[in-house]
Amino acid sequence: MGSFFAKAAEFAGFAAEKEAGTALSKAAKVVENKVLTPGSLIYHATDAPVSSIEELLASKSKVRSTSGAAVYVTTKENAAAYTKNLAGAKMLEGRLSPNFRPLYFNEELSGAVQEQLRKAGIEGSTYGEAMADIRAQGGNIESKVFALQRSIAREGYHGVTGMYPTREVIGIFGNDVLEGINYKDLVSSTAVLNESRDFAAQVGANKAIMKTGEGKSATSMANRNLHSGNRTPRSL
């Protein structure tokens, strides 16, 4: 009987090791297949009344987002999926500067940065750990997130990446954080793409009205409907 339990425990340990190994293998594949690199195309989905990726502001994002206030950009596939769940959304396309330097979310911070953070009352050896500590402290976290990002920017970083294990996202810091460079130096607009099915349907309906001479320009009406009202803009 004892040998049975010993074998069962051995099998359970093997299964756990195998599962952990599979998880690590999958994580490695995500890293190997990275498409968001300096100089690559980037995308942002939003229903805000902006016409280019250069108009996005880190200050408009939620300070409690995973990496704090930032302009979050992702792959075309991820942004396109987001537009399907957001009425009136469009996808902004841009190109990341080849000089963009990201810090990885779980990358070890330099000793100097960790010392700066401790002086600001923040503990953590990585950006992710520091953000977790800031959230755990509660209260008004904005000033501490700012202190964290400023300490990273002083090291020459322009944003954070690697915060999600299943999808690629980069958080680009705002001008109030960046050192010696502006957000618009880091991204260049290329196009506005893939506006939502709701927008396309509205254009189609307006075209039908135009045929009977009962309406205004299909595009102007669709744009008016898309951006009218007092909705709070949402984005990726």
C-alpha cells in the first residue's frame, strides 16, 4: 500500500513538472514570436474623437492600468478584436521609432532605481513588483506611479512591455515622464483603419437615404453619429 502512495506521489510530481514545463515552453514561444519591436507597426483601438495615433495622450489612460498612465499599443490582431466589442471604434495605425527603448515588466531594475523607489516609499525589484506594491498601499497612487515611471525614464527607457503573458502590449510613457524626448518622437502616424461594423452600417444606411434625396452626406452623418453625445471615450 505504501508503495502505491509513493508511486502516486511520484506521478503527481512528474505531472506538475510537465505542466510547468509546458507553461514555460508556451511562454518561450510568445517571446520568440514577438512582433512588437522598435521600428515595427503598432495599433491602438479607440472610440475617442482622435484621427491619428500621435494625438493619443498617456494622461487620458487610467492611472490604475497595469503599467500606469501610458499610451497602450498592440498588434493589429489584438486591436482589431477590440473594435468588435466597442461601438464606433476605429483602429489607429502607427510606427514605433527604431530608437524606442522598452523596459520589460519583470526585468530586474538597477540598484540605483530600486534605491530611488525605496526613498519614495515603493518596494520592488521589478517594474511589476513596484506596481503591485503601489496598488497594495492604496490611496492616491498617481504620485507614486509617476515617481516609478520617472525613475525608469531617467535610465533611458521610454515605456514598458511584457506585462501580459498572452498578448503583446507596449505602454508608452507621456511627455511629463519622458526624459529628453517627446511622445511624438516615438510614434509616427500611418493610417486610421477598420472602423467598426456599426460605423459601416451607418454609412450604408445614409447612402440609402441619399438616393432618395432625404439626407445629408453619408460620411458626415456617420461621423456626427459616431462622435455625438457625452460618452466617455474608451480605448485599448
